[in-house]
Amino acid sequence: MKFLTTGEKLRRLRTQLGLKQDDLRSENVTRGLISMMETDKRDVTYATALKLAERFNERAEELDIIMNVDEAYLMRSPKEDAELYCLRRLKDTNIKMDIIDGIFQIVNEYNLIEVKVEAYCRLGEIYFKEREFQVACDIYKKAREICIGIKKNEKLGYIYWKMGVCKADDLKYDTAIEYYQLSQYYCSQYNDFKTKKLCLYSMAMCYRRLNQIEVALETIERFLSVCDEKEDFRLYFFAHNTKGTCYNAIGEYDKAIEVYKFLLTKILDDKSAFLGYIYSNMGSNYCAKNDFKESIKYFNMAEKTIREVNKPILAATLIEKSEVLLKQDLNTKAIEAIELGLKYAEEYNDLEYLLKGNYLLTKIYDKMNDTEKLEKVYFEIIDLLKSTKSNEMIKSIYDELALMYLNEDKTDLCKKYLLLSKNLDWGCSYEK
């Protein structure tokens, strides 16, 4: 894309509006000066740009053309126009990859270093939405390196937060916490209160995943103390939702149910997507209390609501619901719920519930002594874990396979998976 010099802008506007150089003359603006400005031999002063913009707009109005030329446009350099264009395009919430590719070409042509940071951040968002978490994180790292290089440290709080979110969604919670802590530091240094607040929420979620419940609850309270319920209702809701899951994790099921009942008072729309989360979590807590009738009631309510308004979380509801069925030894129904949940988890690339559903299947098939299906599920889990490079978790599956083959007197296979497990201790690669 070509961005015009001031002279090129003057010449193009004059031609478009059917004006001669003489028509632009005014006090202290001679025809000779206009000629020199059009060939970029003289700079345009603010006062001159103001007069020229006024004349262009007058002529446009005479021709019934909407133009709205201002002095800022006339005085901007091609580099400044390129920067403004790129930043405006990058604000588009629905920006596509090909547009960002075009922006990178402009950025490189005009050496727009700070714009490059913004372009990397938007590109990272696109890959994150496509659940390409490692790719997204690597792109944010490029933005980080530029910021460090040009000492634009005020942007680092945001970038480290986004890197942490990528790692958390890739189930690398310890690494995510490290990035969140760096984010908190830079946010505090540069008064980035908005990112600091968002990062506190993300940290609470991550501590919950790590089962550090006390720290998670403390972080949730810190977040809620700075969260405006009306302005940030989505985060306000999920912070309370996470508080409920924390109480569930430590066996405080009645406290968890109270949290969800409180949230129900905040939902006025019976078609709200938030209801699916509440009903599912209430179902899980009643299941933990062995109140299966109430549990199934809420899971059914959750499933109905989610099918209508929030299908991406249907995998979680179906797989959590299977645990109620398992507690009642309804294995066939539990398997049906899990397999349906896995289909939705695969459709929406939900790694957490792809793993949870398959782990539940291993428990069922192990209990049923169905080694053929158990073996198949173990291999499925290994394939899922390879993308996360979670060697410790892969090692545990190798150990389970070795034990299964030992019980079947398949010594060669037993030795194979014991050796693979041992190799992971040495940092060697994995295989199936």
C-alpha cells in the first residue's frame, strides 16, 4: 500500500476537486509556494495547512462531495499515515490473518517497530482463539523481545499475562504462574491496573488447577476487591464460580452450593449461558454429597441450557455427569455420556476434558477388566499428552501399560513400556 507525501496529497486533492494552483492562493500563500509544496520542496506549515484544508472543504461542499480534509492529514508524513492506518486496522476485533500479513509488510517497509508489537499481539490472539496455544505463546514472545529491545516495558505486563494464559490453556500451569507473576510486577511498575486485574483473575484460576486452594481463594478475594460487578460481570461471575470449585476441592460442598445459589440471584435471563455453569457445578456438588437425585436434576438442567446457548462447554457437563452415573454403578450409561462428551471436546478442541473423559474411561475399563479397550484408551491419552510435552503424565501411562501387560503375562510389551518410562526419566523422547 502506498502512502502519499504532503505534496502528493495536495496535488491529488487539487486535481480531484478540479482546482488550479491559482485557486489555492491566499494571503502569504503564493502560486510559487504551492508549486514547491506539491513537489515536496517546501514543508507545509500548520497555518498554511489550515488554509488549504479550508479551501479544499469549501470546494468539496460546492461539488456536493463529502471530504472532511483537515490540517493534520495534510501535514502527516507517509510513515505517520502508515502507522495510523495500521493501528486503526489492528483495532478491528474481527481482523483476519491476511490483513495482519499486509500490516507486517507495511511495518517492515516503514520500520514501524512499536506497531510491530501490536501486530504480534493481535496475531497471538488469532492463534489463541484457534487453540494453537504454543504458537500463540511464541508470537507473544516476539512481541516481548521487541519491547525489551526498545525499552517499551510498560507493555510487558500485558504480554506476560497473555503468555501465561496461553500456557494455562495448554495445561502448563506452573509456567503460567511464572508469567503471571512477571505480569503483576510490570503492571505495578507502570500502573497498568486493567491488566493487573485481569491477571489476578487468571492467577486464581491457575492456582485452582494446581490444587493450591488456599492461595486460589486468597487470590480470588484480591480480584473481587478490585472488580466492578456491573462493569466486569463475566469475570465477577467466573471468580465466584471458581470460588465454588475451590470449596468443592476441599470437601466444603454446602459452601460451594451456597456460592452457586448466590450466583443464581445475579442471573435474570433464563437463557443466560452462565446458567449452564451454575447447574453443572451444582450437579457436581450434589454428586459429592451422594444426593444423586438432585445431582442428576441439575445436570439435566445444565445439559438443556447448554445445548441451547453454549455448546462449547457441553463436553464438561456430559463428562462431569458421568461421575454421578459411575457412583451408581451405571457403567454403560456413564460410558455413553463420556463418549458423547469426548465428541464435543474434540469438536471444540477442549484438551482438559479430552483428558478427563479418557482418564474416566480407563477407570471403567480397568474395573470391567476390558484390557483391549483399556489399552486403546491409554494410547489415546498418550497422543493427547504429546502435544503438551507432559513427560511426567506420559510416564505414568507407560507405567500403567507395563503393569497391564505384566498382569497379562506379556513380558516383552511390559519391558518395552518400562524402558520407555525409564527413558523419560533420562529426558529421552517418547513413543507409543
